[in-house]
Amino acid sequence: MRQLLLSIANICRVLVGALFVVSGLIKINDALGFMYKLEEYFEPGALNMEAWTPWALELGMLASIGEVLLGVALLVGALPRLTTALTLVLMLFFTWLTWYTDHCDPFGSKTIVQNGIEVVIPNQCVLSCGCFGNAIPLTPHESFIKDVVLLILLLPILLSAWTDGYVLNERKRSVWMYASALLVTWAFGEAMLEWGFPTLFLALGLAAAEGVRRRWEWEGKEWAMAGGVLAVALGFQVYTLQHLPVKDYRPYAVGESLNRNMASADELGLDPPVFDKEVRFLNSISGQDTVVMQSDYMASKLWDDETFKSRFPDADWDNAVEIKVSDGYEPLIFDLDVTDADGVSRLSDMLSEGYTLWHVSKDLDASEARGQAELNALFEDAQFKGWRVGALTPATAEDAQAYAEEHGVSYPFYTTDPTELKIIVRSNPGVVLVKDGVVMNKWAWRDIPKDCNGALK
């Protein structure tokens, strides 16, 4: 029986460990995206934890790198009791969070305290937990089910760890467990992510752990192994923060057609999703109520049905709940627009035939004019070659003009929604090159090309 439990636990270690590493890697790859997701959770209408907002990036890094460390620790068998205890705590928290998100009532409200006064505000429901970022956009319910499954898989690992069922892997166990974990990661990456790097990343993490293990002759070997894995994860985290995500799953990724991603289902000849509303009808005297779909109400002309009206004379239309009846195509980009100082949209021109170069800044003040000299040189060359150029910011015309005068900017400034700017490029400032409406390349401010020839390489 003990051997059977150990075998089951080892299989679960492979599955949970590999998934933890992949989940952590996706967040490390796009740390700013995960930060924005945490900021959503910290909003007053969500978890009401605004005090944590300034630390969202650090908390996100801690959680994602922690996932990688725990995943590798499960695979190598390091510190089994501590590893499984921390994994359980993390999974219980994630399960509670996804349960909370899944049960959030978008039409409900909550009472919070602001400046010592109780106020009622509408719920702010987070529509996606961000478990796998933009790579696999799970619904709250799907995320909750996923966490429940992981908790079930964790149970035999916990039982084995706390009954001295497994310790640091011996060579034979390491070979088959590592090979199995790499195979699972490869299959998951190919099927769900279209990205082979997670397999390489896991291999590097395992190699770092094993490399330290074979050379460490002092006490604390397992902690030193964790340090080796931490170096791998932290190194990749620093790289993506200094530059851009290695893999971009957003609708503004290189190779994406912005015109197509903004097109409606009708424009593309596809079926759109179908929505309906649940309406509550009630009788305040008898206390009876019933829920009727709006489509059924209209099709059956219940407003003319005297029997129905006598049983349920009142209707709560204000709190009707919209539900999706069937899936369909929805535009990937909803809120992109580029307007000049007169409020005239310039987007269609910028996405027409030819080259367009954007200086993107979600916040001009926060950008601190980083790389502005390089931006001026690049955009001057682009203007000389006849490219369309412009800065996309949420700044007012007055603030943009002041910035341009202070930093010698000759290209025009346009107004764009700040949330959309965060999605376009994960750098403040950043540069985006578009040709015929298709994203050709992107750069963080540290990587701005010297001229157009460099931009086209």
C-alpha cells in the first residue's frame, strides 16, 4: 500500500510540478500584465485592498517566481514537508480567489469604509483570474475547477511527504520524473501555448538544481538548489522587465492585423455570440416570484397574458442579468482609437497602406522622457522617409504640447485610452512599427532602433 501511494504521489508530483512551472513562467514572461491583474483585484469594488496596489508588481513577482520554485522542488523532491505545506497554502488561496471571482455578482454591491464613512459601491468583478495570463484566458468558473483538480492531485503528495514517503530523488527516480515532466510540459506548450520555451525553461531549472546538488558539499544542499533555480527564474524575470515579453499573446502582438482584430463578427462573416437576459417577475403580496428569459417573454408576449400578469404583476427589469446563450466571435480589440487635439479620429489613416510608427506612453510623466533622444532621432528619420508617425498617450493636448516643447519633439501627439496603451506594449515608453495595419515589430525604450533601417531589420 505504501509503495502504491508513493507511485501515485510521484505521478502527481510530475503533473503538479510541471504545471506550476509553466504557470509561473507565463506570469514571469509578462510581469506587468500580471501586475495589472492584481491591481484589478485590489480595487475597492473587488477585494478592497488599495493599500497593496503600490506593491502589485513585487507581489506578482513573488507569486510567479514562488510557483516556479515550488514546481521544481516538487519534481526534485527537495524539502518535501515545507514544499508541500507551502504549495497547499498557495493552492487554498488560489482556490478561494477563483471561487470568489466565480461567485461575484456583477449587479450586486458592497459596503466599504472610505474616510471613516460607510459607503455602498457596485461590485467590480474580475472577469479572468490571470492564472495563465493572456495565453489561456480562462473564465472564473474554469479557473476554479482547475484549482479544485490541482488540490485533489496535491492530496497524495501531501500524504506521502508527511509520512516520510519521499525524499530528495535518487538518480533512477530523477531520470524518469524529469523526463516525464519535460514531456508533459512540451505537450502542454505545444497544445495550449504554441510555445516551446517552457520545456527549455523547465530543463534549465532542473539543470540548475541538479548542478548545485552535485557540487554542494556543505549543509543546506536543498536550500542551495533552490538558490540555483531562483537564479534562473529571476534572470528571466529581469530580462522581460528590462525589455519586452518573449512571447506576446495579446491582440497587438507582432504579426497581428489590427484591422482584423477590431472587425466585428458581421464584418468578418462570422457568427457573433448570442446574449439574453434573465428577468425576475414577482408578486409582492403572495411573495412568489419566477425568472423568465427576455427572449421567452417577447416570443410569448407575456405582457398580454392576463394569467401571468395576475400571478406576477411586478418585474425587476433594472436588475436583469445578462447571460451568454451561445459562444461566437467577438472582436479582440474593442477600445482602440487615436484622436488628435480637435477630437478627430486618425486611426483608419494610421492603419491604412504604408508604414506607421508609434511612440506609446501610458503615462508621459511616469515615462520620465526615457529614450527620448533616441525617439527623436528615429522619428525624424521616419518622417523623412514619409512614414506616418505619432505619439499615443492619454495626456491632454496642453500637457502633450508642454512635453513636446520641453524635449524637442517634432512629431504629433494623439490621445488614446490609457488601458489600451498598457496592452499595446509593456514598456513606458515603447515603440510600435505597423505596416498596412499589421504589427511589424515592437521595442522597449532601452531597445529603440537608431533609424528606420534598423527598425526594418
